[in-house]
Amino acid sequence: MQLRSLNTTLVGALAAWLLSACDRDEATDAVPAPRPVRTVTVEKREQLKPLTFSGRIEAEDEVSLAFRISGRLHSSDIRLGERVEGGQLLAQLESQDQLSALRQAQAALAAAQGQLTQARNHFERQQTLLAQGWTTRANFEAATQAQHTAQSNVEMAEAQLSSAHDQVSFTELRADAPGKITETGPAAGEVVQAGQTIARIARQDGRDAVFDVPAQFARAAPANLQVSVSLADDPAVTAKGRIRQIAAQANPVTRTFEVKVGLNDPPAAMRLGATVTGHVEISGGPMIDIPATALTRMNRQAAVWILDPSTKTVSIRNVDVLRFDQAQVIIAQGLDTGEIVVTAGVQALHPGQRVRVLGSEP
């Protein structure tokens, strides 16, 4: 009897313990623990928009050399990449016609000078005879006029001779300053026109990175903007510079604007004509950015979870995304400054769920 009474007591205690455990489980199921999440407070910040352009290396000061007259190219001593000195002869036209004109001008000057000498002697004789009363005033005035005419003829002949000398000098093309030849034109034997490019010379050691950019960048780029430049075939070769010139007019074919970036101490590997890549950041205005992990979807649109700090509950809201990458999302519409966005744990949330921000008191 005592053993049976003891068994009955143990069974009753076990049943009471099981009922208590079930009550605790039901209570736990009824009030789930807040889910831990991470959050960020929405702020508007000045965003820097990265841009990349492809361009080329050019001389900072480059000039095209051409003959001032037309003619047949007699000789050309122009080699691409060669360094030349100021005044060095680069090319020469056939000059037979110009030399012939020079000789004619010299002869015309000699004849005019002879006539001037004769007119001057005649004037002096008439002046003496007039003083002695042996000639008339009319003869003296005629002699005076003849001397003035002869003097004018000499001056005209001198001007023609100077022009003939210039024409002869125009048959020679010389470098106007030290530099390096970056482009060559016609070869010896070809007929060239006045103003036709025979050679291009980089007159200084300065280097520009030249880019063709769209109108939006040309309008938005601030003055003296810094640009990072790297070689297209070797990105490890870099240089920095600032925008020094933006074309006032767009290219009529591409509708882009030419931008010249003056490079500071460019490496030797950045040779003239090399292809380079320019990297620049411009202001995109104040924008809202959030971590990419905060983004989810609702109704087939981008959405985020918003935390209500007073109730510690979350709600979901659709947002418009301007752009995004693996790290961050730029929001165009849907969020306001000061709102709290869930950035971690978003896939396990449901509307109205209570949450606990990691790092805060439970």
C-alpha cells in the first residue's frame, strides 16, 4: 500500500511539471522575442559622382608650320619625333621664280638710283644757274619736280626689292622655336599650297591630357577641377592635373567639347599621342544613400524596412532607386531625413514585428 501511494504521488508531480512546461511554451509562443537587427539613420549627404573618359596625350604648346606661298617642295628634312632647334631649316620650295624676281628688283633699284643721281645733278645745276640769272624759274621748278620723282622711284624700287627678298625667304620653312616634331606633311616633289601644314611641332615640354566630353560635364565641371590620368595600356602609370581649358564650341560632328588637362610632372611613359584614361569626381548634389543590404522587394519594386523608434516595430515601404552598386544604394524618392532604416536582418521581417537594434539594451 505504501509503494502504491508513492507511485501515485510521483505520477501526480510529473503531470503537474509537464502542464507547467506546456504553459511556459504557450506563453513563449504567444509573445515572441524581438528580432535583432541593425539600422542606419537616413541623412542627406553631398554625393561625388565618379566619371571616366578616354583621351590622348598632346603637347601643351603645339603649332602647325606651313609655307606662306605655294610651290613645289624641293627638299624636306622632317622626321617624326625628331627634336629641332629654333631657326633650323626644315623644308624648302623650288625658288627659281622668286630668285628671278629678286634679280629684277635689284636691277630696277639700280636703275632708279641712277635716275635719281642724274636728276639730283640737274637740280643742282639749275639751282646755280637760277642764282646767277642764267635760267628761268620754270626750268628750276621742273628740275625740282624731276628730283622728287626720281627719289620716289628709288623708294618704290627699294620696297619691291624688300618684297622680293621676303618671297625668297618664304621658300624656306624654319622652326620658330625649339621643340619636337609630332606630325609630318607632304614629301619632297609634291606641290603644296600656302597655309598647308608641312609639320607640327610641340614647342614646350609641357603635356596635356585631352578628352572629348559630353555637354553635361562641360557645364557642370568646376574651374580648376583636379583629374587623375593613367595610361590605358598600363594603369600603374599615373599623373595628376587640373582642367585648364574647355572648348567654347562643341565639335560639329561628335557634339562633344574638348577639355585640356594640364599634367603636373607627367612620367616619361606618357608620350605624345598615348591613349590615357581620365578619372574625375564631380558633385551630384545632396542625395540619400543607404547600405545595399537594406534593399528588399515588395510588389515587384524596391523596398526598405522602416523602424518606428517609439514602438520598436517595423513597416515596409517602396522606394525609387537612382543608382546602386555592391556597397550602397542612392535613393531618389521614398525616404526622408531622420528616418531609421533596417540594414541587416531584412529577409526575416514582417510588418508590425517588434525588433531589437543590435548594440542597444534588450
